[in-house]
Amino acid sequence: MFKKISIIMSLVAVTLLSGCASVPMASNDEDKAVKEFQKPQDGKAGLYIYRNTFVGQALKKNVYINGKLVGETANKTFFYKELAPGAYELATESEFSENNANLKVEPGQLYFVEQKIKMGVFVGGAALEQVDSETGMKNVLQCKLAKETDKEFYLKKATTN
């Protein structure tokens, strides 16, 4: 009897931990366009921040560039930003504090940063890691473009709560 209860509880836990979170998504046309991996114009750099992990599929995690919220990630999602050349601090929320990564970008280049999810004590943690272009492109092709956060919506939501 104990063995059956253990199996059932394990299945329930796996189901809860592997459920899928959802975030607002960009159009298919926008997704397709940025997956062509064209070099950015006008002296800008292109940055892909993606999440393509099996762990923590029920979690949504915020991503920031220089302290400004880009949006929430879910599994198999990514953001694309064009940035002026220079140094940037990328951050993602984790279990107990934010995890940061520094990135210096140069004009006409593409950069890929993976958001990795790891199981924590209470909720999942997250970390950011720059990856090479080949790895990044392969993983981004398996993901869908998420919409950036509607800052006005979040401001209104914060003032009504």
C-alpha cells in the first residue's frame, strides 16, 4: 500500500513541477523575422535571451537589461533586443536574489544568452550564461518569440493592488 501511495505522490509532484507556464507571445511573422539571424544595422548589436530547459516548466522568470524589465520567460521562449554598443548588466530573478551577468556588445554582432532554471528550496532559481552563436541559434530555433512586457499594464496593476 505504501508503495502505491509513493508512486501516486511522485506522479502528482512530477505533474505539478512540469506544468507549462505561458507568457504573451509575439506574432508568427515577428518570430520568423528574428530567426533569420540577420546582423543588426545602424551600428547596433543583436541580443537573444532564451530559455530552453526541461526543468521548471511551470515557472515564469523576469529578465532585465540594465535594471529595466524586458519581460517574463517561460520554457521555449526568447526575447530579441537591438542594443547600442557598450556594456550591459543582464539580470534574472532567482530564488533568493537576482542573478546578474555582464555583457559587452559590439556593433553588427549577435549575442546569445541562455536563462537556465535550477530547482531551489522553495521555488526554482535562474541564472544567465552567454553561449556561442551556433548553440544559441540552434536553441532559439526551438523557441518562440515572447512579447516584451507592457510596462503601462504593470504600472496600472501595481497601483490598483
